[in-house]
Amino acid sequence: MAKNLLIVESPAKSKTLKKFLGRDFDIMATIGHVIDLPKSRIGVDVENDFAPEYVVIEGKDKVLKDLRAAAKKAEHVYLAPDPDREGEAIAWHVANSFKTAKIGGKVSRIAFNAITKKAVTEAFDHAREIDIDLVNAQQARRILDRIVGYKVSPFLWQTVARGLSAGRVQSVALRIICEREEEVRNFVPQEYWEIDALLAKDDGRTFPARLAKIDGEKPELNDKAAADKAVAELRKEKFEVADIKIGSKKRTPPPPFITSTLQQEAATKLYFAPQKTMRIAQALYEGVDLNVEAGTVGLITYMRTDSVRVEPEAVMEARNYIQQVFGKKYLPSSPRMYKTKKSAQDAHEAIRPTYLEYAPDKIKKSLTKDQNALYNLIWDRFIASQMEAAEYDTVSVDINAGKYLFRASSQNLRFDGYLKLYKESDSNGNGNGNGNGDGKAEIPPLEKGEKLKADKFDPSQHFTKPLPRFSEASLVKELEAQGIGRPSTYAQIIYTLKQRKYVDLTERRLIPTELGFAVTKILVDHFQKLFDVSFTALMEEELDEIEEGKVEWTKVLNDFYQPFAATLSKVNGKAKAIKASLVEKTDEVCDKCGQPMVIKWGRNGRFLACSGYPECKSTKPLNGEQESVTTDEVCEKCGAPMQVKTGRFGKFLGCTNYPDCKNTKSLTTGVACPKEGCEGQVVERRGRGGKTFYGCSKYPKCDFVSWDKPVATPCKACGNPYIVEKTTKAKGFHFYCPKCKVVSYPESSPESSSEEPAEEPVSR
């Protein structure tokens, strides 16, 4: 019998840890949380310092029983769930369950940022008591979310439709998406014109320049007439070099990944949803079986972090690697240090490879395609972060032509530096980044006062554009910038919004549905402060202060609850009036009783219902209720933009040039085809009988098909890369693994749909 028991969160870590610990240790897993608030009731005594009512999660009784039985036989129990608030809470709940089981041995908490022998050994050397401040921060967040979910969601039921949910953070994220969408839809494009000139030296060499100023001000050429007038005047002017600026600049590498930047880059470059990124990163962190000799190896550090700090030993290893592989000229004279932002918790170092001997090309065969892609991304970013800066030669020339000033600029790469290995995405979310950073065509040698000839003028028409709709990557960036949520919550926020059908992911852009708009309007109108961005960010800061031991968690909850309860009491009295205001009259007549039909809201959007309800319960879809949101995708047949449309068989992409072009495409669900080696996406289809099913976009090359909607979440029991959504009379809405047949429920299931989905899933 082993002397020690190590309890971790995920069984996937066990193989990796067993290599370091040997026979003296038994390793068991909680498989996520084991104890939580009850699903069927609020479980918080708001009158008694917000005392939580904890219960064993359904299906976890045996897990706890086995843990207690093993703990009784061990001399020392080490609790090692993940090193964050949720992990600390799991350790606390397990430790509390041991108190009633009369565990004789010592119980300690350990935490490691990477599953390496060094990190694990140091963790045992620094075994400690459970950090109650971390636990209290988790409790406060959980109770806040439960109160908001259980108190506000019923208000949505009374005013919009049953089954809807509100969330302290998810609803603010939805508000941000809806407000951006309103900006896009209300944007009025403004016409403007630019004028380019092809300028020539006496020796015939030419270069382009663009009109930069008129009478010292920014040009305002708002129509063709103004542009033509300017060109006519320019043809009479003499062109002369007014100023030349020759210089150089450096472009330093980006820091190693934190959770948010990893999700952004993976979404932009690899087209991974944030939840998929975290699932793959979790597998890389917990360990991958490389080969017979190496066994199972944890390949990256902990993937939930907001710090760019890196251990000095890892920095030196990276510098040695750079010198060996790229040469001394790519190695800075001293290690690069990156500053972590003030709001960061800085509990864990940045996301990086744990062993530099396992270069991506050496272990590619041991990884899945997705694992290899993400590991490459993490590897390249980390190594690049310690490389030399890229260097550019820059030239800027101002050319006078009467009251007009033209400008030509060039930026040419002199030394590639870190760009030899890694190119980050640009500010617009393009995956290729600004490659070598080259500017316009090369400018020939010029002298101040030199006369030039204008060979050609090229006026071009343009229109101003609104800010782009949020992609999953840019939403993560916005949430981080606004202080909404934390590194471990971004993926779950976006996943919840999609699951609730508050937003659609259309051609990689998040577009709010009508239901999402309706929910946002009601919540913002009647709970203005609660779902305010700045207020939500302030709550996140207060949770951080609880974790740091600066404030009592019950005080934070009380300060929040008193004004919240007053607002709730006021708006609940308006529920009937609000619901009535959402009903729209129509000219349509009920087929069954002849009374007028009205437009009402349901959990899936608007529909037609008989005004004679409840005597007549006739309903039908709302005819003509079409979405026509233009996407970024271009029709491959005619080049026109594609837009989301709704037909008799659901939503699809149609060409905006219809009826001249009748090209259509299926909308993807955002889930990669689960068949190994297939690069397709799972799309929604309709059979001959009108029944929805899900198939691969590569059909007929790939024959994947499912009557149930696949969800890109791995099964916690067997590791199958996807589960499916099902709804039955016996179990209600639930998830089901087609491989091992295990049933699981979302944090907010139909039987407790007033509950706010956890910012981090209970079974992580």
C-alpha cells in the first residue's frame, strides 16, 4: 500500500505524475468539482451572511467515497487540483469531506504551474494549508452568479419567454456584442476620394505618392467633382521635393502567451473557438504520450494565466536554443523582460513549453493535428519572445505642388529578427500579420528641392466603414480590455452565449439574434447598473481583492445585494406591462378560431400566436422573418458579399446578388468535424422530411453524420473530443457522449434554468 495519496482534478494527469512519484504514491482524480450549490434551488441564505448550501454533485457520490476510503489508508494526503480559485475550492471541499470521515493522516495542499519533475518536486517542498482567501473569492463569485441568475432570469421568463437566462458576466458580454451590432447597422457610409500620383525623376525612375494635405489640412474630397477639380489643378502645378526623412526603426517581439492572447491568436490563425483552444491546451498541460522512452509528458505550463512572467531558467534555455538554432545575431545581448499589467493576478507564469528538447518537429507524430498546431503556436511565440527585434529602413518624402502636399513612404526590412520564426496577427485580426512590414514601392534617391514630373494621377473612390463585428478573438480582446471576466472565463462566456442562441457565429463573426437583442434591451433598460460594463469590471476587481485578503467576501456580497434587491423589487412590479408591450398586432387571422394573430416571443425568437390564448393555443412560424445580415464571406461564383438568410429549412448563406446569382452555402456550427484527419466543419442540414441533422461540410468525401447537435467539448469520462445535445422527457436537456454513453448536464439545465452558468464549468 502506498504511503501517500495525491488527489488531482483530471485523471489525464495521472500518467504524467506517476513517472515522477513512483510507488510511494497513489494518484486519484476528482474529475472537476465534487461539491457545489444545489441545482433545483438557490442554495444561498441571503439573510444569514449569504451562507451557501453545498451538496454533492449528482454522480460524484462514488468519487468522494473512493477518495475518503483511500485517504484513510494514507499517511499523507496531498490535494493538487489546478492552481487557481476553482482548484482551491475543490481542494477545500475535499478536505472538508475528510473531516467527517476521520482521516488520520496529514492533509496538505500543493500546486504546480507545470507538470515537470522540477515543478512537482518544488510543489511538495512548499506544501501548505488551503488558502482560504482564494476559496472565499471563488465562493463570492459563485454566489454572485447564482443570485443574479436565480433572481433575474425569472424576470425574463415573465417578460419574454420561459427558459431564458441572465448572467452577471454573460449578459454584459452580450450587451457589448449588441451595441457593436447596432453601430454596424446604423452606420451611414461617407464617400471620400484619394488621389495618388506617379512621380518621375529626370532619369525616368518613378515612385507613387499620395495626396496628404491641402492648404496644410487633411484633404476633404467628398465626391468625384471635388476629386476631378483637384486633379485638374494639379496638372498645372510644379512638383518639388520639400522634405526627406531617412531613418530606421525596430519592432520588438510580442511577449509569450497569456490565456487571452492565446485564445485570440488561435482563433485568428487556427480558426479555433476559445473553448476548443482551452480544451487542447488542457491536454497539452496534463500530458501527452510521446513514445515508449519518454512516456507521458506535460508539454506546456498552466494555461489559465494573465501574467507574462517567465522563470529565469526557462529564459536561459530559450536563449541557448536561439543561439544554437538561429545563430548569435538573433540573440539579444541580455534576456528580454516583459511587464505584466497592473490588473493581472500574476499567480502563474506565461504559457510556454515545459521542455525545449521536445521541439514540435520531433514530436509531431505523437500529437493530433490540432494539438500539433496549438503546440507550434505556443512554441514559436515563446522562442520568438526572446529573439532580437526586427529592423527596418524607413524613408518619408514630402512633395509640394502649390497648395497640395503629397507624401511617399517606404519601410523595408533590413534584419528579420524574431520575424524569422513568428509573425503575430495584425490589429484587424488577420492571421498573416504584417509579414516583413514592407511599405510601398521603393523610393529612388532624392534631394531636397529636386524637381519631379507627375506622370499620372489616379483618383479613387472610397467609403468609410464601421467598426467590424466582433469575432471570437476580438471579443476576448475587448472583454480583457474592459476588465470583464478573467482568463479562465472568456471561453465559457462565449460558449454560453452561443448555446443560449443569443448570438450566431456567422463566418467567424458573432452576430446577435433577435432574441439576444430583446434580452439585452430588457436587461439594460431595467437593470441598468447591474449590466453596466464599468460596474461589472468593478465587481471583478473586488473579487480580486477578496483573493488578496484585502476585503471580506460577505461585505462585497452585502454591498452588491442591498441595491440589487431594491431594483429587483421595483422591476418585478412592471413585468406584466413589459410583457404586454412586446406583443405586436398583425393583420393575420387564426386558421382555427378566426381571431387576430399577434407576434409573441419564445425562447427561440418571435412567432405568431392566436390572441385568443389560452382558449385557442394555435401558433405558427412568423412568415417573412428573415435575417439578412451581410457577412465577410464573398460568393465564389460572382464575387458579391454573402448574407445570412432564413428559408423553409432554416438559416443558410445566400448571395446578395440574388436572383442574378443563386449561389447558396450551408452555415457551419463552428464545430470541427470529429473524424480524425478530416478538415471539414459540422454543418446543419435538413433531410427530405424536413428533419434537422448534422453532417460534414466535406460530404461526400467525409460521411460523418449525427441526428444530435455535436458540441466541441470533450467527454470528462472517456476523453472523446465531442459530446452531443439531447432532450428527452426523462432527462430533459442534457449532453450525451456517443462513445461511452455518459450523460452530463450543463451548469444551467432546464430543470434549473434560472441559474447563471458558471464562469468556469463545474466539471472543468
